[in-house]
Amino acid sequence: MLSKQYRGLSDSDIADLFKQKHFSRSNESFLLIWRNADRGFPKFSVIFPSKLKITSVKRNKIKRKIFNSLKTTPLSWTEGKNYAILVRSHALRIDTDELRTKLQKLFHRH
């Protein structure tokens, strides 16, 4: 699991990301939005749209998979950015290896 220091943006940070989403990338499973922040480390948040009607158990399982993928995969993120990962319905049907691959491609395109 990714260290708690790098997880969880505040509500105001997430609102700022969606108001001024100058930087974003997407694929069929995820939408990645990021913005510069004034701290020396990146911070990540996983967001599920309300249209996805899933249980909290399933949401937490997907979050764990995403945070584990971020921890174990050397990704090219830059220090001091806020990242929001919006989960799409396709991500609910893929296995862990495919999820890791899709996240890795999304971050390397950025």
C-alpha cells in the first residue's frame, strides 16, 4: 500500500483539480487529472463517480489495487503535484495486472 503521506487529497484540493483541470489524460479505465502543488511530494486520490453503483467493499478493493500498483511500479510522476484518479466502469472488470499496465501507460504518457 502506498504510504499515507501520499494518499488522500482534501475536498478543496479535489474541487480545485476539477475547476482548473488543465492537465488530464484518460483511457477506457481511468481519468487522470493533475495540478501543481506547493509541497515536495506527490499526493494521490482515487475517486469513484456516483453513477457507479458498487459496494464499499468493491470500492476499497479497487483502491487497494490502485495504491499497490502506484507503490510497486516505477512511474514518472513529478514531485509536488496533486493527482486525482477517476475510476471508470471498465476498471471494475479487469484484473490486477491489467489495471497496473493501464495505470502505468497513463502515467508514462503524462
